[in-house]
Amino acid sequence: MISAVIIDDEARSRETIREMLRLYCNGIEVVAEAQDVKSGIEAIKRHNPQLVLLDIRMPDGSGFDLLRQIMPVSFRIIFVTAYEEYAIKAFRFNALDYLTKPIEPAELQNAIEKASTIIENEDLNERLKKL
């Protein structure tokens, strides 16, 4: 199971993402949700997720502000936002994917499959190093 945190200022968006993950994406456990940068940082520090689904614009800053405050980033990032114009900047923060709202189930599935493959390979590499 891959642990995930959803960070989005809109409760309805968080609910939609959570439900889409449940319906279309196996192996993802949502361990926390947050509505802004501050609560997002707290959730990440508390749960140490492998994956964060992150909005761009929030009342107390941006998803980029959150990432700057938490560096170095130890999790994979999928941006989920209504704003197309931040995609290039998102990939500079090593985003695995950039999904625009409304989210298409197939796009979410593809992003999660990509994240799962990378996370599983990283976990395998860590176990091999320990051996």
C-alpha cells in the first residue's frame, strides 16, 4: 500500500480525489488530508507519505511554497489544480504528473500507476542497499 496525503483548499475537491482514488486506483491509502500550506506541512511531517496530491493555489500560499518549506522532499508529487499555467514550474519541483480539474479518471490512473512503479522501485532499491 502506498501512503498518500491530499492537500487542497476545497473540501469538495479533496472528497472527489479521495473517492476517485478509491474507485480507480488500487494500492493507495489516503492517510491524511489538508486544506492549506500550514496543515499540509503538518500532515506530511506527521505521516511521512510516499505520495502527495497537491493543489497549487491555497489561502495561505501555494503548493510551491509548501514544497520550499519542506525541502528536501522525500515523497513523490502529483499536482492537481485548475490552473494550467503552472505546469512547467511544477515539473521543476520534480512533479510526477500535473492533472487539471476536472480530473479524468484515466489520467489519474496513469499518474498513480507511474507513481506506484517509481515508489515500488525505490523501496526495492532501499531493501537491496540494506542487504
